[in-house]
Amino acid sequence: MEDLDEIREFFAKDRFATENGAVIEAVGKNTATVGMKIEPRHRNAAGIVMGGAIFTLADFAFAVASNHEKLGTVSLNANITFLRASKGDKLIATAECVRDGRTTCYYRVSVTDNTGALIAEITTSGYKTS
């Protein structure tokens, strides 16, 4: 898939991510940027964005980056480091391929907010099923 609208239509089937507000903003070769407007449903009891919401956005960015050209990559492992609470009203996750092998791949995902603050860093590896 190359057309952004076609990619968005396909990944709309990722119900958990899309129903939580994740939106594909851009794609490129082995890269993707997705955003999510921060809403009350994304906040934890302390009033900050819940880690699960941040991870969901990062995982969706990885899924789009690793699958929009050829389907079949699934997560093997993911590691997230939370760096600070967001002071903005939108999160942006950008996934970039570090290594793309024959059967596995390795990605780095940076999550920032719309103030430019780095909120979290995620590394994830994937297995290519096809």
C-alpha cells in the first residue's frame, strides 16, 4: 500500500488503536508517524496520560511502519522507557526502522507531545510471518 488514504482505510481495522484515537499522519519506507489527541479517557488517576495509552500509540506506529508496504510483521518484544509526563494536548509517535532483516526487524519509536517534549522511547523487534 502506498496511498495514505488506502493505508488509513486498512489500519482502521486496528480497532483498539483507532477507538483510542490513534490517527496515521504520515508513512514512508519503514517509517510511520501517528498522533493522538489527549482526551480525559487517556488520563490515569493522577491526571497524567496513562502509560498504556502511550504504549498503544507507539505500538500502532510500529505496526503501520512495519506492515504498510508488506503485511505480515508481528511484535516479538517491546521495551518502553517513560521519560516525562506530557504537558501538551497531543502525542506523536514516530517509528523508524533500525534493522530490516530477512525474518526479523528492529524499530525505535519516539513519542513526543505537541510542545516538542520527548515523552517516551520504545524499542521493538518484529517477526516477519510472510
